[in-house]
Amino acid sequence: MYYEDEAVHDIERTGNKITAVVDGSETYTVTLYVKADAVYNMTCTCPYAAKGEHCKHMVAVLLALEDGQLQEEPETDGRERTWKDIL
């Protein structure tokens, strides 16, 4: 399976959208739309999902997220800090 074969990579979150790349017979992009950490829509660039179905690539991304593979970036106040700021 794609998740077990570590075929899911480049997982990124921007606002309410999570995107990931899944390597299968082709390389596909999966997009999850989330609200309050609940998925309300999913898309994939594979032919099966183009028919309006949920696909194995989506499942692989969900499993990767469940496993904690999405690394949340720490929130900042918008400015870079130097070592002098920290001291």
C-alpha cells in the first residue's frame, strides 16, 4: 500500500488546505480541505477520483496524517529573530 511504502510525501498545510504528493503508477496530488481539524472535502488528480470517487491515494494521505507526518510550522509574530533577540 502507498502509505506503508512511504509513497506519500511533500505534505503541506496552508490555511484550511492540506496537499500531499503520492507516488503510484503515476504521481498524484491529493488535496484535503479541513475545518476545525475535520476533513470536509478531498480531491485527487488520479482518474478514479476524477469520477467523483474516493481513491486509495486519499486513504494513504489520511493514514500519513493520522501517523503525524504533517509537521505544523510554529506560529511567529512575522519578524525574524536574531540570537541577540533571544538573549
